[in-house]
Amino acid sequence: MGWKSRTSAALVLLAVPVAAAAYFRVDRAIHVATGVVAHNVCSKTFVSGFDPETVFAETMEREGLRRLRRVLAFRIDPAAKTVDASALGLSSRAAFHEGFGCVLLNGATPPYLPKSDLDTMKKPKAPPLLPEIASPEIVEPDDPALKAALDHAFEEPAEPPFRRTKAVVVVHDGKVIAERYARGVGVDTPLLGFSMTKSVVNALIGLLTQQGLTSPSLPAPIPEWRGASDPRREIEVEHLLRMTTGLALDETNSGFDPSSQMIALEPDMAAFAIGAPSVGLPGKRWHYSSPTTLILSRIIRDATGGPEQALAFAWRELFNPLGMRNVTLEVDGAGTIIGSTYMLASARDWAKFGLLYLNDGVVGGKRMLHEDWVDFSAAATLGTDYGAGFWTNRSEHPSAKGRVRLGMPRDAFFASGDLGQRIVIIPTQRLVIVRLGDSVDPTGDIRGLARLVKDVIAAVQP
């Protein structure tokens, strides 16, 4: 081998660790951690009303954050309503804005704050289409079997990982038949849904489809992708809903992946996601990806006319007709709904949302979603157990079959968020079951959820 070849080989070998260091930037991963902590502590303190020290302690038990437990700290300013999180010289700040929740202060430009009068936006112009599902008081179950089901859902194992169930609501035939809340949580407490927010984005796209403003079969209306030689121009709205875009936006929650960095570091999350390159043909490959949902959020924003109009659309067309009153839909620094992660709502409100899908998109005699929309949303994608914004048992995937064996019916599908946030929709049983909490079990305590579903079904069957 000549000296030129040896030099070239050495340069290649040197380039590998340099490129790896550029991609796996530890400083950015640590910054992701501070961003996640600042935002979550802010939302759960100022929106949900929880004790910040408890929120911080529970947040630091999450996978990926545990390693930073000794070096990551937070500081809360109750007067300014800000939360700062710092680790190893890196820091993030989240600020609360009444009605709009918390936003990370990323970059030199102040975040865009919606200018709408939220009280006016939230004030319904007509009574809800959905009949009230319960009285103001907590519905204590009379049936011993239902009581036992709730007992187990709140029961803690002797050793970690703990369940930390915050709320369970069981709705049968449109009425709450059993519910329970952890200490400090009530029927009106807004609880963070994490990725259950993706299911809400599904509903908003469904409403736009019903009104003729978009359709899953249409090319995604993203001007940045319209170049004649841009392969992304072939991406359809359905590919975004099903996470089969072929974009380099795979989510691993490592702190190094695009999704983690988008959520914690990018002021304009949708712009970041839209800028991702294509690495495969649309519709041929599935990988879970929160950034694809942010692209849908941008589509909703643009279709309705802007940030304020998007929020107004959500309240006018979805929350108010369902009687959902304790909702906070957070936005990023560009004013775009963070449709992947950050909606808070009471457990009853999450249950009301589930009823929209249990009733096949019809509420109070009005069809809100197209007659095929619910089945479309629950239909499995490319042999996975993911549908379009929901996870599903209507699949041959081993995970779906495993849930069926554990007691979740074959027709069940569910909204799912980090730490075990779930809305289980079971049409054959006329049931919606909501479980919210802070389980750091890697599966979100899917076995506990399946037992809850199985026990509830046994209790309501004649």
C-alpha cells in the first residue's frame, strides 16, 4: 500500500469517530434532558397543579433521565411561572402562559403567543352534542367487581417499577360507572396525555376531511416539498397519519434522535420535521415518529388560517361539541399545536374524546367524522399494531395478539402516551376505559391495563 493509500485510509478512520461525535453529541442529549424536565415540570405544576418537587422526582425516574439524576437540578419561580432545569452547564427554561400551558424558551426570539381571547374561544355557542356522562361528584362503583378492578389498578407492587396511577374512568353505554383518582387529583384536574395527543390530531384531520379541507389520499400540502425532483412530494396525508413517510425521523427516545431533539430544542418543531430528508419510499416502511405528527399540526394550522384559528377550530369543532371543558392544548415557539405530545385534559374529558370513536364518529345524532374514519384509524399499518394515530388489536402483530390473550378484545384500539396514558375503546362491549398515571415500566404497565380491561368486561357482562 502506497503512502497516499495509507493516508487516505487513516483519514477515513479518523473521519468515523469525528462523524459519530458530530451525530451523537452528548451536549445536545443533555440539553434534551433539561428541556424535557423543564417543560414537564412546568406543565404538571402550573396546569395540573401538582407539587413541583414530586413531579421532578417522578420525572427523573424515566428511562434516560435516571443517569443524570445526580447532576440535573431544577428551579421554579412561582411568581414568574417559569421552570429552569440545568445539568453540567446546560440549561432550559419553560414558561407558563395562562390558558396556553407551557412553552420552552428556545432560541433568541421570544415564542409566539396566540393572541386569541381564550375565554371566548372556549365558550360554546351551543350546548354540547354529547350528553353529560356523569354528575359532578366522583362516581363510586356499587358493583364489588368494579371496585376490585379499581383497587388493583391503583395497587402498587412491592418493588419498582411503580404504577403511580393518577386516574381511572370507566364509561359504559355513555355513562361513567366507576372512577377513582389519586390524592391531589379530581374530576377537573387536567392530566398530561403525552402521545395520546396524536389521537386528537387524528380527530382534527378527520374533521378537516369531513369538511372537505383535506383528505388522507391527498399529497401533504407542504410547499417545501413541491420541488419537481423532491421525492417528498409523493408523501400523502395518510403516510403522516400512519408514520410511513420514508423521512429520516425515526424516534428512539435516546436523546440523540430527531424526535427527542425536536421536542426539547426546536422552537419551530414542524419546520424542523419538514426539513428532514427522504430515506425511503412513502408507504413502504413504518417507524414510530412524533415529528410526523408535528407536520400534521402544521397542516391543521395552515388549513384553518393560522395559530389562533387552529386553536379555535379545535375548540369549536371538537372540544365544545364533546363537552370537554378542562383542556389545555400547548403550542411551540412558532404557535403550532404540539400535536405529538402536549395536550392536558381531565380524565373525564379524555373519556369523552374516546366516546367520539366508540360511537363511530357520531355525537348527539351529528356525524362529526366520516363514516369510514374510525375503521380507517383502527386498521393496522403494514403488519404492525399501529393504526393511524391509535394502537390497535385489529392486527396479526404479536403485540396485538398478546394483548388479546391478556384480556383486551380483538376489536379494541387505544390512544397511548408515555408512562401509561391510555384511552381504550371497545365497541363490542360499549366501553371506554381511561387510565392515566406515571408508570415507568417500559411497557407503560400494559399487563396492568389489560387486567383492568378484563376485570371491567367481566363486571359489566350480564
